[in-house]
Amino acid sequence: MSGRGPRRELITASAGSGKTFQLTDRYLGLLQAGEKPESIVALTFSRKAAGEFFDAILQKLEEAASDDKARGQLNTRLEVSVSGG
């Protein structure tokens, strides 16, 4: 990463439009690029949404760890190579 840090991004859209999907990919991409988890800020409007965000991250990681196709799809979206276990 450059000294400027990652690009800031605002995602706004109506319910059911894929915000959580986009945010979780962005979060995982930042982690893969070397960002520290404590340096990443993702804001939501409710505790329920924050819980769904966290659960979605864990679900993506679980699927990528146990399924070659899911891992390949995540690799493609993140444009990185995430190796399987």
C-alpha cells in the first residue's frame, strides 16, 4: 500500500441491494492487503446490521476454507490469491 492508506469508500443503497456483500468483500480485501483490523472502520445504523456484517465475514471465510469453488469466487472478487487449508 502507498503511504496514503486505502481509499475511503461510502456505500449507500436501499435494503436488500447488496451493501453487506460489498462491505464484507472490501473488508476482506483490506485485510489481505495488510491493513490491521483495528484500522478499518465500517459503520452501520444498528447493532443487528453490525452483527450481520460480522456473520457475513465469517461465513465467507468458512466457505472459502472448505469449498474450492467459493474460494475461487472470493479470489476473483478480491483479485488476490487466497490459498486453501
